[in-house]
Amino acid sequence: MKQTIEQIQQDIADEFGGIDDWMDRYGYIIDLGNSLPSIDDRYKTPEHLIEGCQSRVWLNAEMDADGTVSYTADSDAIIVKGIISLLVQVLNHHTPDEILDADLHFINDIGLAEHLSPTRSNGLVAMVKQMKAYALAFKARQEMDAAR
């Protein structure tokens, strides 16, 4: 059975709860980034770059046949790649409504927000905003298709 966004966030909080030292947490975030499936090179274009990130972050989203959104992403910065990996882990394969309604509290729960530089925090906000913007666009398309 598919986990809810809430359950995935709880799993992440539990995982990080077992790691006390922030250097070890950064190491874990880097490992997550390294395990992020590669984004197709055709999406490493200016259209897929997230505005507001200091490093380069590419994000692509597609609507699956089952009505859920699939994200692929990459970054040229190892910590940022780990952060986008966490976001993909939480939001991937959920419906646009689930994504739009999600309160991504795990970011604060694991202490990530307070351990990021201001520019990385701005980038994190930009990543979440772009992922939700994709969900909103897919929701609008679903509503238009339903109205036909």
C-alpha cells in the first residue's frame, strides 16, 4: 500500500532522529542525493532550472496515467541534490491535490531549515514552490479535461 505524504515525512523524521551530529546528517543528505535517480539530460535546460536557487537545480514533472505526479530532479551541488531528493521522496507519486495540500513540516522536524544558509533556505522555498506549481498546473489540466 502506498504511503501518505504524512507517513513519508514521519519516516524521514524518524531516520534523522537517529542521527545526532549535524555533520553526519549532512553526510546522510549527500548520500540521499547520490541515490537520486538521474534526470534525463533533455531536461537539463534553462526551462527546467528552478529560479531562486544559488546552485543549479533542474526539476521535471509528469502526470502519470494513474493521476499522480512523478518528479525527476538533479543539482550541481551535493547538499542541494540531497535536499531535492528528500522533496522528491515525499511528493513523488501523489495526486496534485495531495501535493498542494501537503504541509512539508519534515523540513523543520529534522532541523533542516535552521541548519541551512539563507541562500540555501531561499533555494529550498523555491524548490517547494516549483514542485507545487507543477501540481497546480496538472490539477488545472485535469479540471479542464473533466469539463470537456
